[in-house]
Amino acid sequence: MSAIAYSANTTTFSSTISSITPRYSRHQPPASIAFSNTPKQPSFKTLTLKKLQFPNTTISPRKAVVCAASSDAPGKSFHGMCYVVRDNIDTDQIIQAEYCTLIPSNPDEYEKLGSYALMGLPDSYETRFVEPGEYKTKYPIIIGGYNFGCGSSREHAPVALGAAGAPVVVAESYARIFFRNSVATGEIYPLESEVRICDECKTGDEVTIELENSLLINHTSGKEYKLKSIGDAGPVIEAGGIFAYARKSGMIPA
Amino acid sequence: MAMSSMAASSAISSPFITPKDGGVSSLSAQSSSSIKVMPKKVSKKIVSVMTPQQSERKPSTTGSVKTGMTMTEKIFSRASEKSQLIPGENVWVNIDILMTHDVCGPGSIGIFKKEFGNDAKVWDREKVVIIPDHYIFTSDERANRNVDIIRDFSHEQGIKYFYDIKDLSNFKANPDYKGVCHVALAQEGHCRPGEVLVGTDSHTCTAGAFGQFATGIGNTDAGFVLGTGKLLLKVPPTLRFVLDGEMPDYLLAKDLILQIIGEISVSGATYKAMEFVGSTVESLTMEERMTLCNMVVEAGGKNGIVPADATTFKYLEGKTSLPYEPVYSDGDARFLQEYRIDVSKLEPLVAKPHSPDNRALARECKDVKIDRVYIGSCTGGKTEDFQAAARVLLASGEKVKVPTFLVPATQKVWMDIYTLPVPGSGGKTMSQIFEAAGCDTPTSPSCGACLGGPKDTYARINEPQVCVSTTNRNFPGRMGHKDGQIYLASPYTAAASALTGFVTDPRDFLH
Ligand code: SF4
């Protein structure tokens, strides 16, 4: 069943994204990235399919994505319970090295990866992200501190989170390779918060993220937080990763 | 030393590192020109391996240049065929070498096939280097299958540099097998000044020691490179680290990089290039420069880089027949920030659990009881790392008090352990010193327990133990057990700690 969804989802490919570095903003190149002028097509896969898979996540891609001006994936929102982690969550904690023998492009191995997501967190995290025996998480939204995803270059890390059913992470900052892999694969939205929110949110809080307004709303605490714009990366993730994006723009043959 | 009362905290709060705001040419003119100019003495040797100068590759001769560039920017500029670049620009870069291994190779190959078709050919079969090294000596079926996948692919594609292993029971029966990819890349001559090397491993930055741009990428990016030979990369700004002063003989490059990471934190260089210069760096061997660059990713860095010099050219002699063209930072290059470090004042360091920037002096941790010592990995499993450990063991003449695991990075390192004499030992080899000291027998070369790995991996931490390790990461669970505690240290400090059963400053034995 979900096998089909997965294979569509893992399509991605490629190249590049360097464009989207999380932290460095001093010399923003003029509109660079060759991708940006492409007419947007309704995004077909990732998100809609995920919606089917994970009923507890509400992801609503707006049907006619028009305005190419905003790169913030207009109209998209995420809703569900959040899972809160701290600083320097490294890729070993996201997916332990012993599970990296799984190949994400094989549908059932992809699904297995999801079941191991965030299993490397120390036991001080009493609530598990994915319950033993489950493949999916109850928490579609992850909230973290700074330097999320540091450590190895393993793409298994963003893939595991995506496979577990968490399409979005909100952290204070990211390690470079994790950020890039998130975008290249189109697995998750790596969003940055303007202030530190991992101290104020608790695992299990009901949260909504409105991409268009760059806003995170914590319904449990009643607080709202401003997010940074996802920038050049938004359209790439929306397309389903860099390969899909490069194809759309004619950069590599369709 | 004189300032001892405050030494502990002062070394840490760093009077020795002076950050300077990166003005345009804040670097003094002499130091940059001394780096820029190739030493006359070696020029004859170099000429034989250099390409004829190509004017289109030399932005500085086009006349259009207004600002100087750092060496990282120059490499991007050559590889993207653009005469001038500034940090933040996204450019398509021609890749000189793509490296992948058994963990990420199968995924990259899967993406390559899916996107470019089952019959697709890689862009250049001589520029793809495939090195099985991570999960080799295990009976884990998936791990074994992954090596089969990269083997099949290498044969199908005619990959010229595939370092195969078939007989897992005896690594010596596999003449092509190397071991840890980053060390093998250097030993096999795939690292060349001025080039662009990407690899599906975050420690690919190790190769920056050769004056090249080298960085880690994910499977998806690697799949794209396999098909096109290109990658869209953002030009990073550069942090410059000027290391001067004579290096005390109880310090190793590992101490230098732990000092720097402790200073700028695990995210201090995120997205940035880290350039290492200064008289201390010039005095370092290639293996030590590799240690320095290896851990830039632990500071979040995109790449680390050391200007190529006579030491580099000498190392490369006989290892590569391809022409290469070193580049150097201009005198007026722009650096985001410059840090100056007086190496002569540093002391042996460790990074305490669970972060590589959790720096402390080794002697401050002398009460930390340990359960084991691990010497290995791309950071601390090279020939000179074992030489260093052997030096401490020899100097003490004692036996180790905790299990001490030795995991040579590559087959060549393993050979060296069994053949190279330790200075001052009357001709004894490293292996003899290790045996006399009661260490575990050096095992088969691979990544081993550096990243935990399958449960049956040699020296994996399977219980909540405390380990002093010459590896590069000490995050929770890195070497196996989630509650294991890892103290990162130099091979000197690791060997000294093995001798006492506590975290130990190597000066206790080296004086
Ligand atoms: S030795 Fe350790 S750090 Fe180096 S490549 Fe292998 S697993 Fe990675």
C-alpha cells in the first residue's frame, strides 16, 4: 500500500542545493539558483501522498500554486503534536549507524528507517518518538534547539524523519549537510525559528505551522512564534527534491 | 609553566586565540606572501607534475579582478570556469573526484539508476572512487549485501578505482582492499592540490590537507554527480586560523583542532571554509594536516584547507601522475574572521562527553576513571598516530591498565605497524611495543567501532563504559552504547590514559 507512495516520494535526486544555507546570509547572491524562474506546477507527490499515510498530519497544498514571487510554499500548513528535542541533535541520534545499512530507495527499507527515527536519543527522553513496534510517529512536527542534524553526512537522517511521518522540523539552526540533504531529498522542511522555542514547547503540545505566514502556533500554550523564511529551499522541497526540481526547470532532461 | 595557577581556565578561555574581525587584508603582507610564493627549492620537482599554465584558469591574469580571493574561492572559480566569485554565490562546479563507500554507495547508486536509467553510465569511470570501509568485518547480512552492491556497480561501470574486499576472514587475502576511505584516498594519490573532491561522508573534508576543496555530500547529491559530474555549490566565506609558535613535543594536531573547536563551538564554522596557515601548520606532516582538516566538520565547517607546499609535493611524489595546479589565497583576500593561536602555550586536551567542543585540559580530567582506550579511525588511526601511541608506551615501559584496542585505518597502516621501527626502541616495531605493553592485537583495517556499527563490530562499546578515543565524535551512542562516554583525545593522551586507567596528560610519561 504505502509502498507506492514511498517510491514516488524518494525520487529526488540531486544536485544541489547549496543554495540554501541556513545560516549565512551576508552575501546573498542575486536570485541565483537557476531554478527560480520555472513556472510552478501543482506539486504532485510528496505531500499529498503523505497526507494519506498520516492522517494525524494535516498538510494542505494549495491547489493552484501561483505566485512565483514568494518562495515560502504558499498556503501550506502543518498541524499536529510536536516532539521536542534539545541542542546538537546529531545524525547518530536521529538514525543510529547500525541502521544505515538500510537503503532508502527500497520501499520496505524506507519504511523500516522510519521506525528507527530518533531512537538514538538518550533515555532521558522518556517519551519515544516512534513507539516500539510502530513504523510511524504520533508527532508530525519536531522542535529542536541549535545545530540540529550535526554529525555525519548520512541522508538516512532526514529520510528517517520523513519516513516516520514527520514532514517538518523547526530548529534554531541546522548543520549544513543535514539542511542540504533535507532539501535535496524533499523529505522534510527544515524551518528555522527566530527565537529559541524548544524551551517553551513540550512534547505533545498541539501545534500548527503556517508556512505562508512563517508562523508557528502552539495551541496548548497559546503562544505564537515567528519563523524565518525558508528561502530558496521552499520550492525545491515542494517539488519533491532537487531532481524533480531540476527536471521541471529543464536543467536535466525530464 | 609560569601561569600555572590559572592555566587550566586560561588555556580554555583562550588568551592564545585572538579573533580579529575580518577586514579586507587584515593578514599581514609578509605572512600571506610567504605562503603564496612557492618555495624555490622545490620548484623543479613541482614543474614535472604541473600543467602548463592556462590563462583562462588564472583569474588574476584576466585583468578583470578587483578583489583578491581566498584559496577556496579560487578553487571554486577554476572549477566553475568563472573568473571572479564572492562568498554566497551558487555555481555549478565540475567535480574532479567523487568518493563513495559501502554505507552511502548503495543509496547513491539507487538514486543514480532511478534518475538516469538502468543503463546509464557514470560521467567518468576514472573519477569515481569507491571504497568499502565502514561495515566490513561483520556477519550482518545487509552490510554484506551493501558491499556486493557497490562491487556489482563497479564492475558494471568499469570503475577504475574500486578497492574490493571479498575474503572477510583474512583481509590480507584482498590485495586491493584499503580501509578507511579518507586515509585511502590520500595514500592512493586521489587527493591533489587545487581540485574539487566530494564524497558521501562528512569527513571528506580531510582531503583539504592537500590544498584542495573537499566536502561531504548526501546520497541524492552524489547520485546527481554520478550522472553529470557537476554539483551546484555555494561559495563559502573563509575563517582563517593562523597557528604560530613551536609545537611542544607532547602535542599533536588533534590537540590543535580540539582547541579550535572548543573555541568556536560545534557550529562556529557552519557553512564556512576553515583555512589553516602559519609556521606551525607549515611544520606539520601530511598526516597531521589531515587530522587538522578531518575535524573541521565537527565545528560545522564546509571544508578545511591547508596551502600546498613542499611537504605536500613530496608526499604526492609517486602517488599520482596527473597534473595539478596548487592555488593560494591572495594577499588581499577577504576573510570573515581571523584567529591567531600561539601553539607553544597549548596543553594536551580532551573533548569530554558528549560533544566535540566540550573541551578540557587532559590534566583537569585526571580523576576520570576509564574502561577502555580506542586508537583508530580516519582521525587517529594513521601510521603516525600509532607511532605516537607507541612512543608513549615505550617511554613508560609499563603495561596498559585497561583494554586498549588498535584499529589501523588502512592495510598500509597495518603493514607499517608490523614493520616500522619505533625511534629509540633499538629497532622494535610498533607491533612489538604494543604487544609488550599488553594492548589488543591490531585488528583488520576499517572504520571499526568509530561509529558503532553492527553489534558484532570489533571494539564496539556494548555497555555503558567510559572510553578515551582518538576518533572524532563523542555524541551519545556514537561508538555503540547510548550511555557510553567518549573522551576524544590525541594518540599521546590516549596511550597515556591506557597506562593509568584514568584520563592522563601524556607529559606524565613523555618527560
Ligand atoms: S573512521 Fe569513523 S569518522 Fe572516519 S570515515 Fe570511518 S566512520 Fe567516519
